[in-house]
Amino acid sequence: MEVIITTFPWGVVLILVPLFGALSCFMWPNVARYLALSTAFALVMSVIALAVRLITTGSYRHEIGGWGAPLGIELFADGLSLLMLAATAVVGFAVTVYSIGYFPNRQLLRFLPIWFLLLAALNALFLSGDIFNLYVALELTGLAAVALTAMSGGRAALIAAMRYLFATLVGSMSYLLGVVLIYHSFGSLDFMILAERVEASPATWSALGLMSIGLALKTALFPLHFWLPPAHASAPAPVSAALSGLVVKASFYILLRLWLEVFPAGHSLIPGEFLGALGVCAIFWGGLQALRATRLKLLIAYSTVMQVGYFFLVFPLATVVAWHGVLFLLLSHALAKAAMFLAAGNIIYFAGHDRIVDFDRIAQQLPMTLAAFALAGVCIMGLPPGGGFIAKWLMVQASLESGQWWWAAALILGSLVAAAYVFKVVGHSFTQTTVREKTNVVPVLMEWTALALALASVLLGLVASWPLAWMEIGGVFAGVPAR
């Protein structure tokens, strides 16, 4: 058994399983629910098997068709890839289970094939070993996400989807121009080869700028976030959970890879300080808009804009502790934000709306859903023992150790703003409206799914030593200063 785990091409499996899942759900709609659950469960098991292999043997590399770089395509995984694949598998499994209760049968049959294509594209992205394959996977991810965004129908959803499509195409084009510059200047696309060849030059700086702008647009960094709130707010709840929990992190993952492994210019002071300043703007602008929001899904969408700002505080710090903190934040945020959107979906399913001031005793009617939202809020606020607390603690520590206390101040003040909008929702959930509206019974499975993700985001802080140890697999931070 150990030989099979350490030699089997699990990277290929992680891409093929969701592709076969998409095809089988399309071909055999009568059993699509069972095929979907089997596919999602197989993805979780495959990630566990890959984790065992990485822990046992170190980084993973697989040559497609026996042709390696620079001529062929290679799949690559290390600790950073493993964390993102694990988040995709866990959130993907939860969204799959939730969608079976959320969607009517006809809409579910349209959702599942595109959903598994999205998971396949995400896995391919996190396993890509060169910058062009990252572009291909990123483009497929964006197109699948746009299709899912438009699923709810209606004018608002279609406008939001078209705005999202414009953003993802412009971002991809900007990134691709940077790839062209890199290939023309250094003659390779592979990460390992580029790490040896790339040096500071006008072409390198231009490529860094183009790729960073494109990826910042796709990650919805302020002020390039115009597409995210309407897209996440108008999409069906399972889609919103996937967009916020997984998709926006795919482009940020690429930026991390470029910053850590390819561009020596990336460690210079000016670009890092600039991205950090934009991150601070995102924290307070997103938090202010979340406080002003009158609808729950829009509030959570602006909360995502705010949380994205935290991610970019790592660039001016650029120490091992800071990188550990932001990666832990990516993982905990994926779980917590997906739980929040699924909880919002439960409330909409129950009440038929998400107007915060018109919540009618949600605490009494949907106690598990409110508990899920509140527990996810604990993680978002950065309170112990949630995963968000560990992540923010590490980033505050990195700020103070490097003498850049202002980033720590932004983290702490942002957490207070997050507490304000979380308590705003919780407070209205205990009130009674003057007009009673017709309600629907929420399937228990939908409530449990949201609660399970929220609990996972909190319990993540109690097992922090495991993901922190996995981050070191493959020596991602070998050339990064400790302080």
C-alpha cells in the first residue's frame, strides 16, 4: 500500500476525477446526485493520498507523457500546493453536498457538470509547474466561474456575470502579456528554470507589473474589486461559497508563486509597500461597505473584499512568519467564507429574502444556521481559537518583528470592523418583524453542511501545527528571510 501511495500519479488523478465527474453527471442525469457525491469524496481521498506522499517523499513532480521541462508539461506539488488542494477538496465536497438540497433537480443537472469543470481547473492550476499552464488553468477557472455566476438568471445576475467576464478576460490578457515578456527574455516557462535565469531588468519589471495587475484584478484587490460584490451577491449560494472560498484565491496563489520563486525584483521595497497600501485600503473600504450593506449576501461579498486586503499585507513584510500567516489565512478564510455564504443560502431558502432588518427570529427558526454564521464570524474576526486568530497573530508578529507596526494596526482595526458587521447580522437574527412572511423548511443537510464548515474553520486553530508543518514541504521559503 505504501508503494502505491508514494508512486501513483495522484496529481493526474486530481485533474481527471472531476473531469470524469462532469462528464458522467452530464451523461447519466438520473444518477447525477450519487455520481456527484462519489466524485467529491474521491477528490478528498486523492488529496489525502497526495498529502501522505508529500509528507513521505517531499515535493511531487510528474512529467506528462514522459516529457519534462522545458519541452513537456510537468505537474508539480509542494506544501503550498497541498494546502490549496486540501481547501479545494474540503470546500468542494461541502458545496457538492449542499447543492443537492439547494437546487431543484433541473437546475442541479445544469450546475454539476460546470461545477466539476471548475474543480478540475482549480486542481490543474494548483498543480501547474510553469507560468503558461497557470494561464490556461486560470482562464478555464474564470470561464467556469462566470457560467456559474449567471445560473440564477435574471437581469442582475447576467449583468454581474458579464462584468465578471470582462474582468477575468482583461486580467488574463494582462497576465499573458507578462508571460510573453518572460518567455522572450529568458527562453523558458518552467518555475525551476526561471528561478535560475530571471534577473532584475526592464523586461522583468514590466512582466512583474503586467502579471501583478492582471492577478490583482482577478483577486478583486481594491480598487479593482468592482466586479466582485455584484457577482458574489447575485449568484446562487453554493456558487457564491465557491467563488469567495476558492476562486479568488487561485489568482492570489499565482501571485504568491511568482513573488516567492520567480521574480527577484518582487522582494524590492516599492512594489511590496504599494500592494500593502492597497491592501489597507481594501480592508477599510470593504469593511465600511459591509457595515452599510442592507442585504446579507452583499455584506458577505464586501467582507471578501476586506479579507482580500489582509492577503496583500504579506508583501511589504515578506518574512517566513508573514508567509505562514497569510497561507493560514487563505485556508481558514476558505472555510469560514464558504460557511457564511451557505448560511446565507439557508436564510434565503427559509425566508425568501436576505434583507437583514427583516430577519424574523432566525435564531429560533434556524439555530444551526445562525451558529454556523457566528462561528465563521469568529474566524473572520480573528478571535481564538479560530484559524483566523492564528493567521492574524502570525502576521501581527511579523509586523512587530520587522518594525512595521502600522500593518499590525491595520489588522487589529480591521478585526474590530469585522466584529461590527458580524454582530449586526447576529443582532437582527433575534428580532421579530411586524409583518410575518411565508417561510420554507430548510433541509437539515444544508444546515449541517454550513455548520460543519464553520466548525472546521474554528477547529483549524487547534491543529495549526499540521498545516504550518505542511507549508515547509518542498522548501518553498528557503530563500526568504526569517525576519
